[in-house]
Amino acid sequence: MWILILVQAIFGLLVINGFPISLDEPYSVYHAQSEIPELLAEVNSGNNAPLHFLLLHFWVKLFGISAFAVRSMSLIIALFSTAILFQLARKFFSIKYSILLVGLFIFSRLNHFVALEARMYGLFTLFFMLILWSLWGFFIENKKNWFWLAIWNVGLMYTHYLGGVVIFMEVLLLIFFWSKMNPAKWKMLLGTFGLSLLLFAPGIYLLIEKTLSYGSEGSWVPAVQWSDLWTNLVKLFNNQLTLIITLVAVSGAIYLFKTSQEKVKKERLFFLVFWSIGGYFLLFLISLFFSSVFFIKYLQFLTIPFFLLLVYVLTVGFENRSGRLNFLPFLLLFFFAGSVKFIPDVNRETDKLIEYVEKMKTVETIIYYSPPHYDLTLAYYIDPVLFKQSKSIRADLSTEDYHAIYHADEILIDKKSLIYIDFDADMLYPENEILHRLDSEMIFESVASFKGDFNVFLYRKRDV
């Protein structure tokens, strides 16, 4: 286990500074700097739950807001997850196959990114693992762990409101294991419910409010398509080649099982199928009929039951085979490691973009950017002091001649040159007309492109 933790640590540390703070990270870091009442007010006004923000609040007070500092908290959470996952795996598998499972987790493209991103998804996955551990202990091993199950459930809910889906699945699981319940277990379950309700009481109103708003207004996630069932499954297993190889390995294991005298442990198989395939299709159905949540980051925690199910099938087919056949499943690790992408595809090169703009601008240059929500990302790299102290980032950026715009009508052409930073504005605002107006009213000079479909355009004012 400690060797696996060391591998996870080295793997994370090698690339923790390998790509800039971007996407939703600046939002988390900026608001984590606020005083707690202000932080909670901001978090509660959106679709975020507060726990990760509170933890990050105390973390940045101690270690600052550098990429290494804010991401190191996520990496430490990933190290705990590695340890917990190994212990969970030992409930199902031998040490050898437990190593295989944790290896798949470490070299999962999604989990690798989550292990570094300064967001809440790694913490959500950690609580989910602990819930699986507690549920297995409660239903199968007859452990009296009702207290910890309540703690993990509340932690999950305070990390992300998607935890409501997990709680709903726990209720469904209770129905399936109804025959295993007895008066003592019902009493413990009542204790779990009561303690969870007490600890989550401050968040119940917000959970209901968010659920109703998602139902009436929808979410920012695009409407689900049937093709997403395959697309997101590919992402859960790194890429299409790795998924196909995984399916071949599963087919081989099933064939070997049918030709052997091995027996399937039905409770174990059901538990793993329920949480992996069952959870995957439940989130798809919620997206189809209620509000779209079938987004790969929201599905990331399902890598845990999917990998558990995969390794269980492989053990049934291969574990008791003699010779090289017994080690054949471990070839999967090479395909996962080869497809993990050390620097994630979400690398946006925002730091290089801002460095380029700062070199280009003069006192006769005005700068516009769109969409406006990139103000926090700009401030993080333009002026760290402003990022730490400003209570109105967008307004303070305008004093530095960085102006946020939604549409071409907001542009004022009053200086000799104009820089337009296009953060792929057409994706969110396809009718912004910004480039159309600049091309018609100014002289185009140059354009520089950066990862993330970001472009920096330079225009010169027409001579009058």
C-alpha cells in the first residue's frame, strides 16, 4: 500500500506545476481567500457545496495561492484515496489484484486530473469510497458502523450536491438487501438517518432549492444524447483503444469462467454492478428526464465501482489459472499508463497568453476579453496582489485596461490599437459579433493562438 501511495505522490508531484491554473480553479482559489461568512454567502448563491471551499480557505492561509500550494491539497486527498481504495480492494481481492485495481486508479486519466485540480471532485470520490466501504461492512459483514456511514454521507453532501444521487442509490440498495435487515440493523439505520439529518440540517433547504432550480431551469451541462453512453464510457477508461482492450479482457475472463468450476459470489457481483452500471444508467436517466448531469467530471467517481467490477471479473476468469495466464490482466496497466496523459488535455496556456498580451500592449492600447467570467483567470496571472485583495475583480481589471465584454456593441474604439482576447467566446455567445465589427472598423494586424482554442487578436485604428 505504501509503495502505491509513493507512486501516486511521485506521479502527481512531477506534473503539479506542469499546466497553469485555469477553468474553475481560479474561482475556487479566489473565493477561498475570503472571510468565512463572505465565502459561505458566495458558495450558497451558486451551485456549489461549501466543504471543499472551507478546507481550501484554511489551506491557502497556510500555504498561499501558487499552483503547487492549492493543488497539493488535492494531491494529499488523492493519497488518502489511494490508501482507502487499497484497503477496500482487500475486502474483495488478493494483494496482487488489489495492486492491479489501485494501479488502474492511479493511471486513470480522469483520476489523475482530479488528483491535481484545485476543485472538490477528488474529495467527493474519497467520501464515495468510504461510503462503499461502510455499506459493504454494514450489509455483508454485519458491522456496527452506522456512525461512520452517517459521517461519510454528510461529508459527501457538503462536498457536492450530486451526493443526493448517491444517497438515493443507498435507499435502493436497502430495498435489495431488505432480507438482511433485522431489528438491530434497523435501529442502527435509524441512527444513521437521524445523525445525517441533524448534521446536514443547514444544507437541506439549499439542496431542495438547487434541485428545484435544476428541474425548472436546467443545468449548464448540454442536453444528453444517446451517443453519450459510449462517449463517456470511453472517457472513464481513458480512451477508445483502452476501453476496447478492457472489453476484450472481460470477454476472455467470462469465457475462461464458463470453462472452469469457479462460482460467482452473487452478492459481491450484484453490489459492484449496482454501483457501476446501475449508477451510470441512473445518471443518464436523470439527465434524460429531469436535468442534464451526464457530464464526465460528474461521472468521475464511478471509475471506482467500474474498476472494482472489472478487476472482480478478471479475478474470476484468470486468478486461479496457472502460468502466464494468471498475469495476463496486468497488461491492462500498461495500456492505462500509456494513455493517461501526464499533462491533461484541459491545459489552457493562460499564463503564456497573458505574458504575450503584456508584452504587446502599450499606453495606446485598449484590451477587451470575452467571455467576462475569465476575469478571475486573468487577474490570477496579471496581478496576484489584485487577485488576493480585490473585492471587484472585473472593475479593477478595467483600470488596467482589461475590459470584459459580451457583445460587439460594448467595444469603444478610442485608442490607436486594440487587443481582443477571445476565450472561445463563440461557444457560449455565438452571436457576439465581436470579430465581425473589429474586421469592419479596424485594420487587422496579427493573431496568436494558444491551447484551449484561445486567440489574441491585434487591431490598429484606421487613419482618419
